[in-house]
Amino acid sequence: MLIDLKGITKSYQTGDVVTPVLHGITVGIDRGEYVAIMGQSGSGKSTLMNLLGLLDRADGGTYTLNGMDVTALDAAQQAEVRNKTIGFVFQSFNLLKRMSVAENVALPLVYAGASRGEAKKRATELLERVGLGALGGRMPNQLSGGQQQRVAIARALVNNPPLLLADEPTGNLDTKTTEEVLKVFEQLNREQGLSIVIVTHEPDVAHHAKRLVRLRDGLVVFDGAPAEGAHG
Ligand code: ADP
Ligand code: MG
């Protein structure tokens, strides 16, 4: 199992006010799955994604990622696991304006100490994989929103992680460019065996996944086929 969550709880504390958000999430996700997470605004979707991505810590429960109990790791160890295992895509594309598309994609490799040539080669490969092989020399503002999100996907995958976490990745996109991005997810899942967890509030987006997990009040209230649960 790639992701194994058991009884995960999480509250936020602001001053004296404690807001319980996750009340015991138990869910397993295998390698190669494509899972959509739905739920009303405030139901804890982003909180759960941050925990899955080792960007935050649970208060209780256990998280086993890729066979390793990551619950007890310190911040540096978590960062190491995160860099190797997880790519992130967010609603905002977060591309650096002054860098070309190819440079944006290569940046994580440059940070990791890859040579220029190696980084460039890998960036080109990834851009081809998301259907943007010809646009590496452009600046981000010369691309459509859908294309920019595909660049962000290429960047997220440049270190070859087995897991992609996407929090409302189509939230800023119109219907047509949403389809563009979903096609890329589908292809990466089918052809590369990439495991994908995507948060969305759009039933149409959830329908593209193979499995749907619905949260309500910090609990899993549905886990099954998107066709059955996407409009619940
Ligand atoms: P969703 O992504 O499903 O809309 P979130 O996980 O972002 O929901 O938020 C769940 C609840 O936790 C909300 O009530 C939100 O206000 C609260 N919350 C989220 N992040 C924080 C934080 N850093 N500090 C305090 N409360 C937070
Ligand atoms: Mg959210």
C-alpha cells in the first residue's frame, strides 16, 4: 500500500480556540490509484492533503507512506521523504515569472544539485510528457492557464516521485483548459502508473478519477466509484 492512514486526527489551535478538523480518517491508497477527494468547503480536504504531503503533522493516528511509518519522523527526515516521494500541484500555478518554462520545470533538479545539462534534458522530457515539448523557451505569462498548470505538473514530477497530490488544481481554469489538465493526469496515471490524489469540488473532475473519497465533518462518509458518489 502506498498510503495507509489509520485514525488520523487533527485540530487547529488559534489562541484559546481549538478547531477540531479531522476526527479519525482511516483510508488506504494503493500504488497506481487515481483518487478524488470531495467535500464541502471547510470539511478538511486541504488539511488532509497537507498531512498526506508531510507539510503538516497529525495529532493522532498513524501514517504509513510507501511502507514507512512517517508519523514519528523529524522535520528534516520528513522533508527528505517528501522530496523523494511526493509531487505537489496547487490551485495557483506558482511559476516564477522571470524564468522560462523549461527553467521553472528544471528548478527542483537544480536545487538538488543536478548539472545544467542534466536538468535541461529532464525538463524537456517532462514538458514533452505533458504535451508542451515545444514551449520550453517561453515565459510563463505567454501560456494559457491550462498550459501553466501543465508546466506546474511537469515541475512536480521532475524528481520522478511515485505520488502526485493536487489540491483543487483546476479551480482557476475554465472547462476547456480543465479538460486539458485532466487528460494529462489520466495519461500519467495510465501510462506511468503515477498515483494521484486530487481534491476537487467539481463532480465532473471527480468523474475522471477511478475512486472517490468524500469527507464530511472530518470523517470519510463515502469511498467508492465516482459515478455513485460524485453528486452526493
Ligand atoms: P477544505 O480544504 O475542505 O475547504 P480546510 O482543510 O482548509 O478545508 O479547513 C478545515 C477547517 O480548518 C476550516 O474550518 C478552516 O477554517 C480550519 N483551518 C484550516 N487551516 C487552519 C489553520 N492553519 N489554522 C486554523 N484553522 C484552520
Ligand atoms: Mg481546501
